[in-house]
Amino acid sequence: MDVQERLTELAVLIEDAKSMPLSASCIVNRPLVLDLIDEIRHMLPEAVHRADALLADREEVVLEGRREANRIIDRARSEADRLTSEHEVYLAAVAEAQALRSQSALESERQRRETDDYIDAKLATFEITLQKSLQIVDRARDRLRGQIYQDLAPEPLTYVDELYDEGR
């Protein structure tokens, strides 16, 4: 039995005891009451010790709970820092990507202009070469036409032929 049960037993013993007329006193079995009180005295240190142990355990449980709560909070903060860092890395990567896109667009435009200028210069050179070739072709055709007309034209009279024709 525990202390509470013994105290309840003592209270029942006193409540059930025979009352003294015209007083608040009662008649109890002295050896029985003293034995109960003695048992309670012996139980109290053990009960107090168990209560102290429970309190100590309670304190230890509370401390362990606080330590665990602090560990959870620390992990949550670390995770929040990591996520924040990842978000910052993401934002930096997005900014870098946008900068690279802009730079690539500018570089592409510059290269396109340079390519257009190069092609235009080559086409201009080719145009000049073609014009010269056309001039050569035109001159050759003119010569060819001139030669054909010479072949068709009567032969020029020579001096002897002229004299002969005059003497006739």
C-alpha cells in the first residue's frame, strides 16, 4: 500500500471511532492508530524520494524536450538559411542568365553586321570584276563584229589597181 491508502485508512478509523458525549473527541484504538502513523512515517521518505525522482525525471524530460526543441529550431534555421541561400543562388543565376542573353544578343548582332559588311565588300569586289569582265566581253564582241564587217567589206583598192582602173 502507499501513503495515500494508509492516510485514508487512518481517516476512516477516526471517522468510525466512537464519539465522546458532549465533545469533539473520540475513542480510538491507540496501538492501531500508532501503527498506521508509524507505517506512514516509514513510507513518507520513500514516497518523497519517488516524488523527487519523478520531479527530477520531469525536469530531465522538460530539459530533453527543450534541447530537442532547440535542435529542431536550429535545423529549421539551417534549412531556412540553406533555402534562402539557394534562392539567392537562383536569383543570381537568373540575373547571370539574363546578362548572358543580353550579351549574346549584342555579340550576335555585332557578328551579323560584320558578316553583312564582309559579304557586301566581297559582292562589291565581285561586281567590279564582273563589270570589267563585261567590258572585256563587249570589246571582244565589238572586235568580232568589226572583223566580220571587214570580211564582208570589199577589199581596199591598192595603188596598182587604181592605176589600172584609171587607164582603162
